Amino acid sequence: PIEVKKQEMLSKGASQEEADEWECLVREITQVISSKQLVPTVRTQYMRTAFQIPFDATVRISLDTNLCMISERGYDLKDSSVWHRDPNMT
């Protein structure tokens, strides 16, 4: 997947240097997540409202309301396929 995204960047006009730097960063982040066995522990839920001038995305304002942060600690990984709590278990 990293190689595919890198090729997409290059096809959209990114320079080889930018693509290489991006790839290096992604591989470094992936390595840290793996080596430290990091897993998600917080889920965020919100309602987003966005405003912008029609057909002009130079300025966009987003308002997030009803913000709720839910702790996901104490979950069962199930072979790393499910990281979130089972909503049927209370």
C-alpha cells in the first residue's frame, strides 16, 4: 500500500524528493507503532458542520459540536482484527 500511495503522489505532480520523504516518514511511524505495540485507546465522536464559499475551497471553516471522547481501554484484540469495544457488551 505504501508503494501504491507513493506512485499516486508522483502521478499527481509531487517531486521524487517529496515522495521519498513521505515514504520515509510513513515507514518510521509504522515501525514505532509496531515496536511499541501501540493500539487505539480513545474513540472520538462528533457532529461536523463545514462552511465554504461555493466552488472555492481556499477558505473552509469547520465546527465540531457534540464532541464525545470514549475510552476504549480494556478491549479484546481478537487477533488484532477488532480494536473497539463490542457495543452489545455493557
